[in-house]
Amino acid sequence: MSATATPSAPETLIVFPNGLVGQPDWKQFLLLTPEDDTTIQVLQSVEHAELALMVTDPAQIIENYSVPLSGEERSVLELGTDELPTFMCTISIHNNLITSNLVGPLVVNTRNHIGTQVVVVDSPYSTRHPVAQLGAQE
């Protein structure tokens, strides 16, 4: 499965029935899309107001980003045979480096807004893939 564009509504509720990896109670998020820039979106937790995750389409970082989905993952998402999900990866700041987790992408069925987090075993990717240096001179 290759990455696709994220939902374009200004605000979309996404439910992760199994929560996120290591956080089984993080289940409901609003996907917020700024009007001026859709490159980075925000997943705002409904249950935990202090929790917000920056996300982006991994294809913006790695052109041919691809993650295989198991039958169980496709079942959780309720994906039809020919349906393609949307992939998102989280963005973090470590020291002065912006990184992206390409090993644990969030996968969303855009039809029903159900999501799951996939952990890619034996991945060629990294949990802290460098995206940009903060304060770098251009």
C-alpha cells in the first residue's frame, strides 16, 4: 500500500478502536487541517485535551513510502478489497531536529474514519527519520 493524501475537511473525527501503540486509551482524535497549509495537520485528542500530535503524509518525506497491511489490520479498518487507506506519520522535534516516525504510521480508512497504528517489523525506515533542521540557514 502506498501513501495517499489525508482527508481534506477542516476537522474530521478519527476513531482508533485499539488506541495507539503503548496508549490503548488514546482512541478518539480530531484531525485538524489548517486552511493556509495542509502539509502538516494536527491530531487533537478528544479524551485528553493536552494531547495533540503533528502528522503529515509520509509520501512528502519519502516519495515511494509503502507499508504492507495484514488481513487483521485491513479488518480493523473495515477496508474493502479495492479500498486504499490514508497513511500519516507523526512529526516530532528532538533537540533542533524535526523528525518523523516512519516505522509506526497511522493508517485511516477515509470512508468510515476508523484508524489503526501499524508497526513495521524489519523496516528500512526509522522512528526518527530526519525531516529538517530547526534554525538552519538557507
